[in-house]
Amino acid sequence: MPTPRLVLWDVDHTLIDTGGVGSEIYAAAFEEVTGRPMENKAEITGRTEPVIFREALAANCITDPGDYFPKFARAQANGYAQRADEMRTRGRVLPGVVAVLSDLAQRPDVVQTVLTGNIQESAEIKLATFDLDQYLNLAIAAYGTDHDERPRLVNIARTRAMKTTGHHFDETNTIIIGDTVSDVGAGREGGAKVIAVATGRTSTTELAEAGADAVFADLTQPDLVPIIFGEAFT
């Protein structure tokens, strides 16, 4: 059997949409930890959670005594756990996701996990809430708490995958699937091919201009799985 492809999925707006619950949990956890409401927000799209948190503190003129982020991480994860039912009601799995994940999970020539800016525990709770964790090897995932810079997460996931599976993964057989220019940049800088989907705030034109190897409107496109194994990804 040839070396499998390593598929690295973004989470928010690629696999799921929390329906606004995630933003509410973030604000509540921020206020719980800092004692102040988050009046000014940081840019979140495509960025890692530690960076977002530091910039949110700065935007609200709050000085971190050194333990705010670990406390925030716990408070955020607790929020997701406590509001899982509400997230299922208000949020959703995005179109085509279950079919694609299920298809790839059944293939011996694919290893799939997530590459996300999320905190690990929060990401795992979100994926479990929508029953998507069954399709993914989360033991080899890369999270925002592994490194501030998203491109660096590619090699972290790849190294974990190689240690776990015994297969070799490099830029020829590692594929990121995400919805932002940052996902595209992570692939280009981190050494991976990129399939971009316009299921978030970024248009197909912007994703193509950023350098994605393939761009789709969403994950319902019938060519998506075949293209992973096509000429563009060899």
C-alpha cells in the first residue's frame, strides 16, 4: 500500500458552526478570569487562541499577572461542556462534512486529524458534541496551544502522525482543509497542499488568490475527495 495522505482539518467554519455559542462562551470565560467584560475584541479568524487572548487583553488594557491564559483555557472548556446541548441546538455540522469524514475514515490510505487554533480541550469537546471525533485521530492533532504560529502546527501534526503510524509524511502527502487565508498560509509556509472551502467569512476568490491548491464553495462538492488523490496533490 502506498504511503497514506495526512489530512489536517480546520475546525470552526470548516467542520462546524457553533451558532454564536462559541463567542458567548469566550466572552464569559474572559470576564470570569479577568473580572472585566470584553468590551473590545481581537481579530479571531484563522489565528491561534493564545494570540487572540493576548491581543484581547491588550485591546481592553488588561495586564496579565501570568496565569490568565491557563485559567481562561479551563473556563472556556467548562463553558463548552456545560453548553453542549445548546451548541447542538443553535449550531450545526456544515454541509457535506459527515459524508467526507466518513468516506476518508474508511480508507486505509488516509490518516485524518485536526489542525486548529483552538485550545485542545475546547476543540475536543466541540468535535465530540457534534459526534465528529469518531472520524478523527485526535492523538496526533495540532492545537493553538502547541504553538502561536499556525504554520508551525503543520510539522507538529506531521511529526505526531509519523510517530504514531510509522508512515512518512511530507509536503507531497500532507493536505490542509480550511476556510481562511490563514489556513492557506499555514499550508504554503508549513509545507502542505491546501484545499480551501468558502464556508466561513472568506470568499472563493480570496482563497484562490491566497494560493490554495483547490477551492470549493463547501464540502458537498463531489470532486473534493477525488482531488485529494489527483494530480494536483502528487
